Amino acid sequence: MSRDVSHEGVLRVGCNSGRLDADGTVRVTLGDASHEAGQIYGHRDALDAVNLANELAADLREIYSLTDIRRLRRASKEARAMAAPSKARRMALLVESPVTRMLGNAYQLVSRPQCPVRMFTDEDSAVEWLRAGMNPGVE
């Protein structure tokens, strides 16, 4: 598992990348160009993504995650079954196509996350929903 921190504060773990926003939103992008080309997103990739989110949120009590799955075309059953980080309180999945929407639905059906999960095609709407969870009563 390779780790790399860019000058923009983006942490890369395996094929995943992420950053922690000033408001506490944990942003994780799953996969890379090889996954856009059809490579299967596997169990190791999903485990790296959970570890990445946990590392980004190490100093936080709760995780509000914006998870971008738009690069994925295929995912293994083991990857779809990967549980969300234990500190997750809300997870917004960014999707763009019927394929990524299907992967998002499969993730929710197989892993049964213990936090609310919603799919969005618009990043601003996803962030607004996450922030409403950080500040109950705003939604």
C-alpha cells in the first residue's frame, strides 16, 4: 500500500485519494484511471479507502464523508461489502451514470452502512446535506 501526500494536502493511499476540508468534511475519491478503463475495484482498494478516511479523520470524533465513486465501472463483491468507517455519521456518494448509481445501490444493499447514505450527482448538494448533518436542525 503506497502513501503519498501532495503539496495540495491530498493524501493518496493505493488507488484512492482524499483530503480533509476545513469544515471537517472527509473527501475521498475511489479508484484511478485504470478503474475508469474497467479494472475491477477490489477488496484491497476498498480497505485502502477505509484506512484513508480513518487517517484523514484521525482527530475527528465523527466522519462526514463525501465519497466520489464516479471513476468506478466495476467492483468486487468484497469491495461492495466493505463497511463504512466506524466513526461515519453520514456518507454522500457522488455518482454520474447508471453504472455508478448501480454500484452505490449495491454498496448500500450489501454492506448495510450504520449511517445514512445518499447518492448525489451534484457535489454542492452533497456537501450541503453533509453539513446539515454536522449541524442538526439546519436541514
